[in-house]
Amino acid sequence: MEVLLVAENLVKEYAPRRLRGAGGVVRALDGVSVEIRAGARVGIVGASGSGKSTLALCLACVARPDSGAIRFLNRDLAQVDESELREIRPLIQLVFQDSAGAFNPKFTVGEVLEEPWILQRKLNPAERRERAADLLERAGLPGNILGRMASDLSGGQRQRLAIARALALQPKVLILDEALSALDYSVQAQIANLLLDLSDKAVPAAERPAVVLISHDLAMATRISDEIVVMQGGRIVERGSPEKIVHAPEHRATRELLVCTSGVSAEFDQRPAV
Amino acid sequence: MRYLLRRFLHAAILLAGASVLAFLFTSLAPGNYFDEMRLNPQISSETLRALKAHYDIDKPLAVRYAVWLKSLANGEMGYSFAYNAPVEPLLLVRARNTLLLTITSTLLAWFIALPLGVWSAQYSGRWVDRVVTGASALLLVIPDIALGLGLLIFAVRTRWLPTGGMVSVGSEAMPFAAQWWDLLRHMILPVAILVLGAQPVLVRHVRSAVAEALEEGFVRAAAAHGIPRRRLLWRYALRAAANPLISLFGFSIGVLLSGSLLVEVITSWPGLGPFLLEAILARDLYVVIGGVLLSTVFLVGGNFIADVLLFWADPRIRTE
Amino acid sequence: MKSAPQRQRVIVTLLVLLHGIVLVGGFVAPYDPVRQDRDRPYAPPAGIHFADGQGKFHLRPFVYAQRLREGSFDQYEDDHSKLIPLKFFVSGASYRLLGVIPAKVHLFGADEETANLLGTDGYGRDLFSRIIHGGQISLFAGLLAAGVSLLVGTIVGSASGYLGGWTDSIAMRLAELCLALPWLYLLFGVRAFLPLLVSPVKAFLIVVTTIGVLGWARPARLVRGVALSAKERDFVRAAQGFGASNSYILRRHILPQTKSVILTQAAILIPQYILAEVTLSFLGLGIPEPAPSWGNLLSSLQQYSVLSSYWWMYLPAMAMVPFFFGYLALSSTLQEGRRAAKIDS
């Protein structure tokens, strides 16, 4: 499968402001390299502060790394000019954890969905409405909510809407930054299934995005991903298939995540390190 | 300490910028003092030219500003065309008159508003609070000009108070004590107008600051510990309410020179306000600039004093 | 107490009513505000009566004619022998309703006679009519000036907050500078340095523009704050991800968020600016004669003789009070509403 998005040796530092002006930078990313292929489902897991969110922001072109390169379809994103970047951005979509701020509080569901097309100057109003209804269906939302205020929806519905909007311009990569974490467990399961459906092999290639799920919940990540990447302290400490990660974790960080996750029993911690 | 230095620098730069702006404004205005004179057939064009040269009217703006700055360093503020005299003595006398009024009324206003506001916050919701808040609201909706003119009419009709000016005619001849009493009688009306006008804003701010402080967790905890009410109020709540109140106090200081213009005009008090107004109408350039700058010094200075007080009162600022 | 939105509606209704009365001022006012009657300078208010000296009750209200007191040249007294009935919807001096429609009907009047309900000024002009027409000018000046301030402030503030960087730094330094100068003096200075002897219309425009433009800084700061926080919101990032231009984001996402701040500011600025116009006119720097404004109606009170003898010349000052009350009540309910909304969110 072709390589879509590549991060090479990313480094990003934050200099937090202290009361006494003491130095000390925080290395959110300390030499991170990762590859996203077409049709892949990757889960990036780690505890808080491991750098996974920063990685997501860099991959989605929202944040710029201090050093290292991000390539999309072999084009170095730091080198492209504004107009090319504007074309690339819609192809890498980001869905946030807190959907409450994801929509303009004064927009209706229809307006939220149609905005991407309006901005890209595609489709006429009738086509937009049709495609919006399509997206709602794909995301598992009832078709009659087009006129409702986006902020009136429930948490799970809002995440579906966020995913639907992200899909509007047929992105090649869909990055979800803790997008399930704020939901009820049962709703999480539903959204997880949605993600699986969206990236199912049966879906035509043009509409099937690569899915990157950022989470601290290892169990949820293993449900959705074909490949797991474990991060700690700004570095990638382990990679592998879900089976390997769960049954034969190598790094201490991975084991800690296993213990903490819901639905995974503690027996895995008793396995000796290999 | 560095914080204070920064704030001082900030204030100084602001002042400098304000002086430039003021100079720009007034100098760019169409017409100047001498254009009016040109209409007077008794003044020859030669005299006019000499006068203009004397006052450097025709020199470019930057030169005039530099000259003015230099004289400022010497403690001078330029020359008044209308009075044919240096500006500072004129301004300082008028400023003194204004300050006499405003300092008195500011102190009095705070003296009244603090207890009223604290009282009102303490008994929040009860009739004391309602009366105070209601009276404040009533005063607030009556604009200063209505208040001032109303009290003036009252003074005129009842003849209890002198209705204008700072001193009675021939007061210099009076014995010392009588002179002071005369001055005081003349101050009553303008001070009353100023104090009444300031009350609603002050009381409201004091009340809300104290009420919020009383709601704070640590105050409630102290109350639960049985700390007596008076101590609670003064040592706990007031300290928490200090920040917004200090800022308000800084503002009160800031408007000492510029807040009483209308009252001075209405009561014919010979303060900075009417003097500046007159100068503005007469296009007396340096008087206007000097007066505006003096007022700005107070405005910026008031803020700075508030910064200093906050620094002293609030340890959190010191650790920044 | 009623709920906040309910109270808001009551207050807004009150304000609309008050403004409405002034809006149709030509109709409400019985006389032409600039029509002089040199025979009746400083006539006191004519009281409205229903019962005459003989105890007879009249259904139609009336006033007594006024005549000069014996031996006085400025003291009037009621002439009980002459009753002037007040009629409604009388035809009187022509005027333009809302400035456009020519009309001649007035709410009330006394046909050929003069009934000065609030007295007359030094030129014999009816004070009641002048107060109403003066209200038109003062209120309109305040509203327009507030509009100018809010417009300039919103444009500068939203651009400054959203674009950040140099634009923001320069704009905010400038704002700070403008706020550091004493506002009233600045106002007077700028106004006085512009031509003074101009027509009332030109003076009106100059006054409005001056007050409005000088007041840009505070609204600009507030709008900037909204823009700053709005630009960090996810939906702005999302739109940017879809290729939105800056102007689109400002228009669709940022400016709508500023609505509530702008409204609150309006409720605060309008009375301030009305007062500014009144003060300017009072001191001779605002609307010139013969056009009435609440300010220049009061300026005659600067003379001691007027102050001591003709108390009704004070009435224009009272006319401002109900309007200020309305605006004050409005701004406090608006603030309450925002506080409540914050708690809910």
C-alpha cells in the first residue's frame, strides 16, 4: 500500500513559563518517526504527556515541528507554498476530543456539514444538501437533524458529526485525537465500530481514509487498529500488531498502559519481560 | 522590584507618547491664535510677523516639539498668547484650585462609599442593601449636568450657599479665619456635586468587590471556625477585595485633574477646567498642551500608583 | 422578580416607547421649536386645569392665558378670565414626520392661542417643543456616535485580535495611548479645533464623528478579546483546515461571537455619548442656535438671572433621566444575562 504520510525524526519543544524564570524546556517530541499507509489503521497510544497529541497536531499540519520533516505523498510539508498547502490540508483531517468547541455554536448541522464544500467552492446548494444527507447516513446519524443546532446534539452524535464533516472532502488520512475519550463506554464502542466501517476494505479506495487513532486507552486502540505505536516521553518506545502488544509487551510503558486499560485484566502484567 | 521598574517605564513611555499626540493634535488644528489677531485692523502685519517669529509658529512641527521638550526639562511649559505670560504659573494656580476641590471630594466620597459599600455587601439582600443600591441607582441615572444645575438652583433659591466662584469679593481684606470659612462655604456646593456624582459608581464597586470576597471559600471557612464578624470583614474579606478597590482608587487619583470640568464651569470655580476651555476656544496652543499633559500625568500616574499599591498589597504580584 | 429575559423585554419596550415619542417629535410637540415670540420671553409653565375658579369641572383640560403682572416686566400670572382649552389632533405649524413626510397635525394644541405647557425661553420659544426636538438631536447624536465607535472598534479589534502580530501590537499600543489621554479634554480639543461657526447640520456631523471616533479604544479592546479566544476554538481551526480565508473566518465565525459584547457596549456607550453631546452643546461647542439640543437648552442657566428666576429652564435636564434609566437597566440585565450564560455553559 502506498505511503501517505511520513513523519521523520520530529522534534518539538515547549518552553513553559515559570514563576521564577527558571529554564527547562519540555520536549514534547524527541525524534519521532512514523509512517501511515493508505488504508492503514494505526493506533498511537501513550499516557498523558507522552507526546501523542503533539504528534497528531504535527501530522495534521496544525502545529509545526521544530526539526524533522513531515511528508505527504512524498512532498515535504515544510517546503510547500501556501496554495499547495491549502490543497493538502483537506486531505488530512483531524477530529478532536472535545467536540463541544468543534462547531460554531450558532451553526446548524447542515451548515456544519456544508461548510467544507462552500470553502472549497465545490458543488451547488442542491448537491451540497444531498451530499450532506449522505454523510449523515455514513456516520450513522438520522437524516432529520440537518436543521438542528450542532450544539444541541448529544456527545456521541457530535462526534459522529465531527467525523462526518471530516469526511466531507474525502480525506486520505483521518486523525482522531482522543476522539472517543469523552464519551460513554457504550457510545465509544459505537464510534469504534463506525471507524471500522469507514475504513473497511469493502469501501471504495477513494472514500476510504487511513485512520489514525490517538488514545490513552490501549484496549480501545487495539479494537480498531492494525498497528499500535506506543509513546512515552516524546519517543516511540514500541511498535507492533495489537496481538503482539497485548500478549508480548516489551516496554515498561506498554505494560503500564495494559494494566490501566479497561477490560484488560492484570494477568498480563505478570508475564515476564522478554 | 523589577516589576515596578517596568511599570514605571511603561508609564513614562505612555506619557511621552501622549505628549507627542497632544502636540500633534493641537498643532495640526486649522487656525491658530494669530489668525484671529489678523482680523484685528489695529495690529499691523509686521507686528504679527514679529510675534509669530517670537513664538516660533512658523517653524516645522518637530522643531517646535523639540524646543518645547527642552523648555519642559527646565520646568517651563511654553508661553501663553492670550495672557502674554509663561504657562506654568497660570496652570499651576488653576491646577491647585482644582485639586483643592477634587482631593477634598475624592477623600469625602471614599470616606462615605467604603462603609456604605461594605455595609451593603454585608447585609446583602436585606433592606439596608436595597436602600443603598436603590439610592445609588437613582443617583446614577441623574447625569452630572442635571445634578450640578439642580443643586445650583437649590443653592440660589435658598440662598444658603454662595453660588459661584472660589472666594467672595474682597475676601483678602478679611481676617484669616474668616477667609478660610469663606473658602469653605464656597467649596460646599461643588464638593457636594462631585461627591454625589461619584457615589453610585464607588458604592457599587465596593459593594461588589466585598460581596464577592465574602463568598470566597476561605472567608466562609474562617466564619465556620467562629471568627468574629468584624474581624472577618476587615481582616479577611477586605484584603481579598483589595485588588479591584485599589485599581478603582488609582482611577480616582487619575481623574483628579480632569474629572471636574463641568462642575467647575457650572459653579464658576476658577479651576483648570474652565481655564483650559477658554484656552481651547482661543487657540492658546501651549496652555492647551500644558493643561492636557498635566491631566495626563495624573491619569497615568494614578494607574502607576495603583500598580505600586497592588504590588505592596498583593504578594502574588511580587512573585511574578 | 421576573426572569432576566422578561425584564429585558419590559425595559426594551420602555426604551422603544420613549424613543418613539421623540421620534415623532414633530407630531408630539405643539409648536415649531424655532418660532420665536418676543412678546412672551421666559413665560412660566401654564398649568393644566380641569376645574376653573368657579368650581366648574370641564371635561376638556385647559390652561389660563398669561399676562404680565402689574408693574413687572418679567413676572407673569394667570388670567383667570381667559380659558384656553386644549384640543387634540390640531392643525398647526408644518413639519416633517420622521424627517420625510410633510404634515401639519399635532398631538395637542390650542388652535390660534398659545399654551406653553413648560413655559418659554428667552426668545419666547415653547420649551416643551424645544425639549422634544432637542431630544431628537441629542438622542440621535448619542446613538450615531455609539454606532461609529462600535464600528471602528469592531473593525480594529477583530482584525487586531485575529491577525495578531504587529497589527495587534500597534493597535493595542495606540488604544492604550488614546485611553491615557483625558477623554473630555480630548473631545473638547478636537471639537474646538474644527470650525466652530458652521450650520447645525454640519455641527451635528462633526460632533457625532468626533465623539464616535475618539471612543474607539474601549470597544476595540473588548472585541479583540473575543476575537483572541474565538480564533483558538476548534471550529476555526477546522475551517482553516478546509481552506478558509481570513476574511471568511472573520465574517462567519468571529464577528458573530462579538455580538453580545457589542450589545453590552452599546448600552453603556449610548448614554455616555448622549451626555457628551449635551456637555459639548452646553459649553457652546456642540449644536449651535437656533437648533435645539438638550445641552444648549440648558446653557442659558449659566446666567445668574435665569438660574434664580426661571426655574423651568432646568426641565431639559430632567428629560434625560428616563432615557438614562432605561439604558442603565438594559445594560445591567444584559450583564446579568451574560453572567448566567457563563454559569450554564
